[in-house]
Amino acid sequence: MQGLHLIAELHDCACAPPLLADAGALEALCRTVCSVPGLTPVGAVFHQFGTAAAPAGATGAVILAESHLAVHTWPELRAVTLDLYVCNFSQDNSAAARAAFAHLEAAFAPARSVRREIPRG
């Protein structure tokens, strides 16, 4: 049950508007940032709020062989919450989790962020 849990609240994000308002763009970003450092996506569910003409944010989760990534957006506030947990059962996935988290934060380009790192187990 050893692992690392990374959570953050991102405020005043200066990213491209689709990352905050479009579930498809959000899912593509999340899958990419997980795969690049070596995490293994095994499934995903993303939900679009609002309508195509008036999007109201998105929420989603990427299920990883190593655990999960959850993301929630509020375009009207230019805000995002992130939750990435990796277990370290057969190997230490902490560096990959930190790399994915850094890529996510860079993509959203927040003016301010509140981050927490929680060792698990």
C-alpha cells in the first residue's frame, strides 16, 4: 500500500480555453501526461458539463495500472483541481507521478497553485 498522493488547486489558469471547457481536450492532455513519464493508462471516463454552445467545465479520471488521476475544471473561475495517486508496490512510481503532475500544472499555467504531497502507506 506504499504510494504517493499529489493534489493541487490551480487558480487563474492562463491555458487555452478548451483545456478548461472541453472534456475531449482535457482527456487528451491527461492521457498524454500520464503516458510520457511511464505511467500506464488502462481506462478513462470524462464528462462534459453544459452544452457544446455553452460549455461549463469538465471532470474526468484516468485509471492507471499504478492507480489514478482525477481532474475537475471550472472555466468560469479559470480553476482546476488535480488528484494523482500512484502506488509503489513493485517499483517506485514517485518520479513518474511528479513528472506527470508538473506537465499538467505547466499545461494549465496557473498564476497561483496550492500543492500537497502525501506519502501513503
